Amino acid sequence: MTKSTKPVLILGSAPGVLAARDLPKTLFSSIVAINNAWSVRNDWDYHISPEDFPADRAPTDLTPGQTRIGAAEYVPANNTYGGIVYAGATMAFTAGYWVLAALRPSAMIFVGCDMVYPTTGNPHFYGTGSADPLREDITLRNLEAKSARLMLHASGQGCACVRAPGGESRLIFPPMELKDIGQSAMPKLHANPLAFDRAQGYEDTLGYFVESGRYWDSAPSYSTERLDELDQLWFSAGNSAQASDQPAT
């Protein structure tokens, strides 16, 4: 697939996602809705959800051009970038790698994907819900590191990662005002190749690739200490990258 010159909008379920409800569709090559976010706006192109997403909360009346994406599509896409153990098994990251593999955009704009859950008020735009990224899981021990990894892999294929501003975020992507989409250049990331290769090389030595994506079937064989070391390498690589205001190519 030829890389699109327009960004892909990725919608999560945090309350801030409502800021993207009325953005013109023409600004984006595609809109990807994660889990319940399909109800934020009706002009999404792809709905992506895990195998255990409740059927009664999924979209049913799809319009022409709308597609549902499940494990049969996103697991192979994540495998292209090393597999879900390294990518992080929560849907914001899973969707990001699927978009990279399938849509090859110039940029990904994450809205409502900050993975921060307040102790008061509604943590989701639709009310209450489970904080999936905060569950105890070997692949989600350092969300900032996982976001750095996604950002660096995206940069390697000329794709910028940005997030909507406002409040705390576990994503280390640079923030971008939604009103500036289509008017300002996306930041271009200059990765540190030595830091990237160091983290990638450590992944290769660990050998924690699981083609099926069902990493939990062999969880006792993983070393949390080594995964923490790997996370630190990716986090450091992300922090050592330099951003500029030049458009991604």
C-alpha cells in the first residue's frame, strides 16, 4: 500500500476523545475507532477490538467502507514489528501497529488514548469502564516505554506520532492542538540509531516472539526483570530522539 499523505485519526475512550467528534473527515486518510469509540462519530472507517470485546457493544450496522478489525488482522500486523509481547497488549498500541502495517500513514493522531484514569468522575466518555492498560500484565509494565517503541518504529517508516494535548498522558508523543491539524506540519522525529539498535538487539536476544499473539500461554517462561530492562532501553531511545517541526516524509 502507498503511504498516505494525510494522517490517521485514532480514537480511544477517554473523555477527551469528544474533542475529535466534529473534526472534518477530510483532514484524515482514515479514522480508526478502538473498542467503544465507534460511537463518538459515525464516519469512522475501521473499528478495532480484541477477541473478548462484548458483542452487544460492537457496531452492527456498518455503512459502505466501514470495516471491523480483529485478532486475525492485528496479530500479524503486530508481528511485523516484533510481536505483541514487545508492542504492549492494550488496544492503543495494538491499533497503532496495525495502522502502521495496513494503512502506512504520514502521521497517527491519538485522541482519548492517554491511559490515565482519574479516581473521581468518569474515566471514559461513556461513563465507567475497566482500565485495561492498568491490569497486571507482563507486556504493560511500562506504558511510557511501549509508547516510545511505537513512536520509534513509526518514525522508521516516515510516520509521526502525536497526541491531543491537555492533561497527563502515558504516551510520550508530542502534543498537537487539534485545531492545527491540516494547517501545521507534523513533527518529524530524528531517532538515535544507536539507541534504537540497542533496544532492538536486546529484543532479538530475548526471543519472546509469539506468532499466535497468545503470549499468556507461555507466560511463566518470561523474565520480568529482562522485560523491564528492555522497557528502559526503549524509553531511553525515545527520550534521546530529537523532534523538529519539519513534516514527516
